[in-house]
Amino acid sequence: MTGAGGFIGSHLVEELVRAGAQVRAMVKYNGRSEIGMLALSPADVRESIEIVHGDITDPFYVKHVCTDRDVVFHLAALIAIPYSYTAPKYYVDVNVNGTLNVLQAVRELEIPRMVHTSTSETYGTALYTPIDEKHPLQPQSPYSASKIGADCMAESFYRSFGTPVATIRPFNTYGPRQSARAVIPTIASQLLAGRDQVKLGDLRPVRDLTFVTDTARGFMAVANADECIGTATNVGNGKGITIGDLAALIAEVAGRPDVPIVEDTQRLRPAKSEVFELIADASAAKKRADWEPQVSLREGLSRVVDYVKSNLHRYDVDRYTT
């Protein structure tokens, strides 16, 4: 698995271990030998997997990591939208060229299955809702453009070479361990740190939120479904909530329902880049892979609040994380 040290990747590793899989987990190399979010996984999970350090932009090492695997889950990517405005080439290098490296390795090694990670951001602001897989792709940020490029590369390998790649397109995923780069831990950490107001970007956008264990199960379901090969499959709840209403709900769950929610101009996206509505039509996931979500929004938010409360030291509450 590439990108195993990320938020979703670390939870997927846990689900795979529980299912009895032998997992080789690739995390980005650095001189401190850090393993990302896997460091927060239970010790028995870490002891059950082979952790390797590398870089998705190195095609030779990617091929080495993929050797002797039955399934490759490709989650390695740059995902922060604000940073993509500053460093768009880096996003192409990692998200497009990195995906090409994985596809080429899977093709050359004749691996039976690859699951490529897309994102609901590729749809842009919805032309209609709920959004099915036939919705046009609209690059409204350098990040989404790079992911569209990666998705097209995956499709091209299926069409050109018969590479058995299935693309999973998760809508917004949340849960324990997620960094303050994401909106839910940003809200929860400000509330639990006792701030007298919660600072956010635009409060109007609508998001469809899926708890991380449901998303992880989606990866496994897509990997096991032949009908998902050669196409994209949405994974989401099919229910939307505005960022403002989401913040109010988290405040209620956290026991601080009267805290004001305010817009902070430095957190706003450029006007034409903001994606205003993402609501999934995940009926194809049910039909093709027998997947549907199990964790309600309130239950999932309660788990996040409990996690942030116990790990508040991990969050720099007053710093805007891009």
C-alpha cells in the first residue's frame, strides 16, 4: 500500500490486518524514520505489517514495493488544497507522476488488482446533486486538476493495457487522527481548547461526510469487486450539510453550543476555486461492491470529539494549517 502513513491509509491498514491480510505499508521517507499516522495505530497492528520508507516519485522503488503483492492500494498524494495554490508543480509531480509510477509497476508486475484513490473534489461545484460517476470533472484548484490527471492516467492504463485498476472516489472523510488541515478537527480543537469563537473559511459550502472506517471498508469492497475495474466508484453518505451547520453540530456534541462561528478571511478560497456543493450518489458502490455507510454523522462526530479531547496537545489551535 502506498500512502499508508496518512489518515485514511492508517485506518485502512488496520482493517486489512483485522481481515487477515499481509500488509506492506509504504510511508514517505524522511531522516527521522517517521511512520506518519501509523504511529497512532495499535501496537499489534504495527507489529503485524511490513513498513517501508520511500517516495512515490521514484519509479524504481515503487516497483520494488509493489513486488509480490496481490492488491496494491494507492493512497499516496498531496491533498491540501490551499498549498496547491502555492506549489502546483509539486502536486503534478506527486499526484500525476506518482500515480503513473504505481500504474507502471502494477502493469509490469502483472499484479491482479490496484485500487487508485480519487476525490470528490474532481467534480467541482455540483451541476446536479446527488453527484453520480457520470458528472463532469471540473478542475477548480491545482489539487483537483492533479487528481483528475491521475484518474485519467488510471483509466488510460485500463483502456490501453488492460491494467486491472479500480478508482475509488471518496467524498469528505473524517474521523480520529485527522489533522487540523481538515475542517472537523479544526472546529473540534478550537472548541475543546476553550476558544471564545470558532474561526473558519466560507460557511456556506455543503459537504457529504463519511466516517473513516466506512471509507476504509469501501476500499476493501472496491478491491474485491470485479465490476469496479476500469471505472470510478463514489463512496459517500448521500447527505449534505453546510460547514456552518456542521460547526454548530460539533459545538453541540462538544458541549459548547453557544460559541460563535465566524469567517476568517485568510481561510477563504479564491472565489472561483471554492467548491460549493458535494453530495454523493453512492448507489453504484452498493450495486457493484455491496458497500454502504454504517456510522451516522452524530456518532462519528462524537468519536472525533473524544479523540481530540484526549489528544489536544497534537493540535496547534491558533495556527491556520494549509
